[in-house]
Amino acid sequence: MGFERVAVSAEAAQLLRSLRDTHGPLMFHQSGGCCDGSAPMCYPAGEFRTGGSDVHLGDLEVDGVPEPIGVWMSAAQHEYWKHTHLTIDVVAGRGSGFSLEAPEGVRFLIRSRLLTDGELEAFGLV
């Protein structure tokens, strides 16, 4: 059985389809919690430069979006979150001005849960 580290809610997927139509291919980087309060930040793909200090958590497959949406997090932050499954969701309210959804009056957020024993084993965390 294949396990995923990241998922997307139906509401967030709907917003991502709209953002993709406007901005082209997309990506997420889970911020480290400075001025934006540890929020998943959505950018046009490639606009946020990732490197060796970032962990690729996985790709979101969203119906109606032709390419996967990569999700990244800094390696240091990943050390705190590595035992969790993350779901990108969306709620009303303004988030950071850096993320593409900000002008829409909504903001992305992360919902997390602890990984199951099977997931921990699959990801090599036990």
C-alpha cells in the first residue's frame, strides 16, 4: 500500500484549480513561522527556490490541474513535523501577502495528524 505525506482538502483543491488557471503551475513551501505564522505558502512553480536545506514532502494530484503541485518544507522544520501527515486546507481570512491566495480573502493552513504505525514504518521512521 502506498502512503502519502501530504494531501489536500476538497475546498483547497477547488481554490488550487482557480489559482492554476490564473498563475500557471503551482508549488507550496511550508513556512517556518516567522511573520506568516507557519503557513503553507503557495507560489507559481519555481518562484520559491528550494535547495539542499529543503525536504520535498510529496506532490499533490488535483483533478483539473494538469501537473502535480510540489510541497516542500525546510529540513530543520521537517525534524519537528516528520511524524505527521499534513493536509492543506483553506479557511476564510487573510493570511500572508506572499501567498497567491491572499487577494482572495482566504488563506491556506495545515491540518496535521500523527502518522499511523504503518506509515511510520513505510517512511522509515521506526
